[in-house]
Amino acid sequence: MNIFKTVSDWIDEDDIDIITRRNVILGNPKFGKSTYGRLCLQIFTKKKFPLTYIDPGGIAASIRCTQDNVVIIGGEYGDVELNQVDKVLPVLMDKEVNFIVDTFELDDEFNKEIVGDLFEFFFNWHREYRRVRKYIIDECDYYVPQYHFDRTCKANIIRCVSKARMFGMGFDFITQNFTMIDKTVLKMVDNHLIFNMSDPIDLKRIGELLGERVDSKIKHLAVGRCLIYNKKDKYTYTVDEPESPSAGSTPRLHVKVEKLDILELNPRLQDLIK
Ligand SMILES: Nc1ncnc2c1ncn2[C@@H]1O[C@H](COP(=O)(O)OP(=O)(O)O)[C@@H](O)[C@H]1O
Ligand SMILES: [Mg+2]
């Protein structure tokens, strides 16, 4: 175990590979998965690496407390309403602007429909342009569940993941219900970021997934610590806290978040989304 390794170092490199990595982020609630997502959003936005954040918890908009160059679509702090998404998407993608899609306020059916349509658009866009962009999907078990009758949203996302390498798409799938997410997704990822996990069934499954039992390490991980597991590497990492405040963590889902002081959107981007 090397305590000097941080997740920031892991994602803060000048390399196309960083954007196109496919990761799954697993762990118990409140151990820092969404915080990792917000840190990633912050680093990518600062470096102008293109990124899209699918945010069903409505927690990512807080990045705009410190950064004015990321567009928020939907939600309480939205720069653009969700029903305008079709209009702004091609511009944001073309200009490599980072954006958050806040689906917190949507009802179940419409939420999945919107996200399903988005990934249909992303698939076609990347197929045509072959440019790189990273996608973070928080609470992903909601969009790519193992069992669900409505398969369109899941099918559209999986189609993207299966062509990710060829099309230049990277993914972060974040979930606290890893036994609930689609197995195809789990098999297609390059890296597993594992936060504290304690359920014996989860631990057994994670052992099967990684090919070795890592129970004792995972059970004792503190908040903000994770094990990054891939073919080359197997280390415990520390997740730095993002500069932006936490607007709400997972247990506060569906509870109104505290009012934030959001910066004005960068004037250059204001023109783009008019
Ligand atoms: N890297 C970290 N350093 C310090 N505190 C953290 C860190 N990650 C998470 N926390 C604390 O834990 C809470 C829950 O984190 P969150 O990322 O929302 O968890 P999860 O998404 O896994 O449920 C945060 O509000 C914060 O107070
Ligand atoms: Mg969370």
C-alpha cells in the first residue's frame, strides 16, 4: 500500500488515454464516490478536457461555485432548460464545452427517456466525428440496471460503451448497488475504483470480478480512500476534496440541497447557448 498515491495524480495527466478510460466506481453510500466524480469534473474542466456529467442527484452543479466554464443543463441552477437540450447539445459538443445534465427534477420515465435519447445522440456524434469525450454517469444502476423492462436507455448506453475505444468515448460508471448493474458494463470497463464495501454478497461478487478476494482491504477503507484495480496496477488511493463544496451527498438524494453561490456563466459560453 502506497499512501502517497492520489486519485488526482491518476486522472491529472496530459494524455488522451485519461479521457477514454472506462471505469466503474463501486462502494457503500457516503464513502466518496460522487466526490470522486466531482473531483474528476473539476480536473477535466480546468484542463479543458471534454466531459459530460449525468447527474440524477443534482449534486454536480456546485462546480460552478469555482468554475464559470461549465454549462449546467436542467435543475435548479441550470443555464439551459432541459427541454432546450437538443438545441444546445451540438454546439457544446462541437466547441468541446463541459456540461452537466441535471435530471434530479424529472420523473422516472422521462428521466430514462431523456438520458436514453442523449446517448443515442452521443453515439451518432462520436461515430461521425471520432473526437474524444468523457462521460460520468452517477447512480448508474438507475440507467443500466441488470433487470428492467424498459431497455432503450440501457441499450443506448451499452452500445456507446461497446464502441467506446473506436469512437473516443470514456466512461465513469458510479454506483452503490453494484450487484444491480448490468454485467456487460462491468465486463467492459478497464478500471475498478472500489471504495469501502462490507456486504458479504458484494464482497464475494467483487472477488469473482477481480479474480481475487480483496475483502480485508475493502472492508477497512476509510472515507475518500479507494482501491484502483486494473491489469497493471493495484493500489490504494486517496481522493482529494474538490474545491467546490458538496451540494449534497447520496443519502440526501431527493432532499433539496442548500442554496449555492453560483458564478455567472463565462460570457463566451453564454453566447454559445443563446
Ligand atoms: N475525499 C474526501 N475527503 C473528505 N471527505 C470526503 C471525501 N469524499 C467524501 N467525503 C465526505 O463524505 C460525504 C459523502 O460523500 P459522497 O461522495 O457523496 O459519497 P457517495 O457518493 O459514495 O455516497 C461527503 O459529503 C463528504 O463529507
Ligand atoms: Mg453518490
